[in-house]
Amino acid sequence: MSLPACTSVSPAELEARLRLHRLPELGPARFKKLLEAFGSASKAISAPASAWRALGLPHTCAQARRCSEIRDGASHALAWLERPGQHLLMWDQPDYPALLAQISDAPPLLFVAGDPGILEKPQLAMVGSRRASRPGMDTAAAFSRTLAGAGFVITSGLALGIDAAAHRAALDVGGQTVGVLGTELENFYPQRNRRLADAMIASGSAVLSEFPLDAGPSPGNFPRRNRIISGLSLGVLVVEASVASGSLITARLAAEQGREVYAIPGSIHHPGARGCHQLIRDGAVLVETIEHILEALRGWQRLPLSSATAQTTETHPLLVLLHAAPHTSEALAITSGWALSKVLAALTELEMDGRAVCESGRWLARGR
């Protein structure tokens, strides 16, 4: 059963929803049950405890809803929402991401810093090890640059390693990227990526969390947020992961949600490749080039799958230019007359083939 769609909620209803959201032991299913049973969060908050017990809800929920700490937390969230660029998306509102709304345990509330509008654009998730190898980071960056240049929003978890490489690479080409936190927005983790998150927000991308703004960090929240990463996305690409990696949780959730799962293989001697190999054995699409992803998502991508992106001979037009002098991708687009997205795709193929390399924002040809 779904909640009735509406275009707005009253200030009292918004405050009541923020209070419900903070209650202990009240996850998405129980939140939804309350709204369906009482018709609104305002009525649920004021209902007698016996009515809550009749729904099978824990006694702690019914007792806590009137605590001053719960009310103060809701007031704090309302003040947070008054600041520019800070938003709350609710699952029965038209601005809630349509793909995410399809999953069975969609978060009832999403706190978003940045541009919430990009959550409706076609997204591709990229995940992998926090302790990724240098080649793994380079591969993540190469794929992210081309996918972002082709019009996809790159979605990941803002963790160290592969996540951060994917976010940064999308920003580097002027693309958009979404970070889904395993903590609340005000107590950011990891702090080492705080500057990256700020850059994402400032550039028109977004960082979001389902957790109340002042909730303390909890290890269990990181696996929980993975369903949002996969739920927002058309597919999930795992770049490098061990068999114990949380990235495999994201991939499993993606498969359960009916999303595509992609995995990049690696050396049989590298522990970081074993998770990807396991996914491939379980039916994930083996990815060696960007086309393996774009072909599956052809209906969404703007980038033509032409021979121009697959040329790898020394007569490749971009290599001719790079042998003459280093260029930025934008300069290559101007000089060659190609669209920037086409240039980025070709450069990624050349980079993965070992014929070009990006150093300090400029591309150089590499001999073989």
C-alpha cells in the first residue's frame, strides 16, 4: 500500500514527521504504518499510546514521541532547513526520487545539501574498496570521467578510496555527482572527505543522508545506506573489492532491486579483485570498456557508440594532437571539433589502453 501523493505539508505536519523520524526503533516500515493508520504524522503524534500498541509498535516509540529531546531535535532540523541549499525530501511528495521510491524500504525522509533536482537524472553508482590500489583508483576515475561526460550522475558513498576517486573525477569534467552518507550531514564521516563534499555541494551536485541531523555515528548505518546508493541508480559498477567489502552488499541490493550490476575484473593474485570475480561468477556483467556499460544503458546515454570512441591505433586523431603537445580535454574538444563527451570517451579508451595519460589536468600521449 502506498501513501497518497500530495504537493506540500503544513508546518505542523512537517514538524510531526521530523519528530517521528527521530524515534528509536522506528524504521521506514513502521513510519509508513503510522502514516497509513492515522492519515498523518500530526495525528499519529497525538494518538493515545494504546493505539500505537494496537499497531504492534514498541513501547519505547510511544513513550519517546513526547520527550523534549525529540521535540528539540525536530526544531533543530526545521532551523537547518531554513538555510540556503538545504532540503528535505519526503517519500509521498512529488520531488522524491522516483527510482528510490520503488524500493521496499525507501527512507521516509532524505536530508539533502546541494541540488536535489539531480536525483531525478539518470544515475550510475560506482563503489569499491576504501583501501584501493593505485590502478583501481585510476580505473575508477577514468570510468567516472567518461560516464559523467556522457550525462550520467555518478553516485557513491563518499568513502575513502574508490568512492572518492569517482566523485572527484566527475567534478573534474564538470559532471554531477551524489554522495550518500552513512552518517548524518552535520557529523560527517570520514572528515578527510569533508572538503570534497563541500566542493560537490558548491558545484551543483548533492550530498544526502537519511539519518537525523544530530544522530550519533553507528557502524550499522553504513551497510544500511547502501540500499539508497543502489536504489537511486540504474546500475552499480564495482571497480575493486575484496570478498568482505561492503561494495558487495551494494551489488547484492542492486540485484534485488532489479538494477544492473557491473564488475571490473583484475589479477587473480590481487585480493582486491576477488570480490569482483565473485560478482561475475554470480552473474554480474564483466566490464572491460565503457561500452559494456553504455550498451546496457543505451536508452539513457547521449554518447554515440561509434568507431571514434574505439580507435586505438597510433593514427587516432586525438593521439596526433597529443603527440604534438599536451592538451586539456576541453582544448582537445575545441581543436578536434568533437563534442566534449566524445573526447572524454575516446580519452578513457586511450588511457585504459595505455596510450594516453592525464597529469595535472592535461593529457599526454604515451608510446607503446
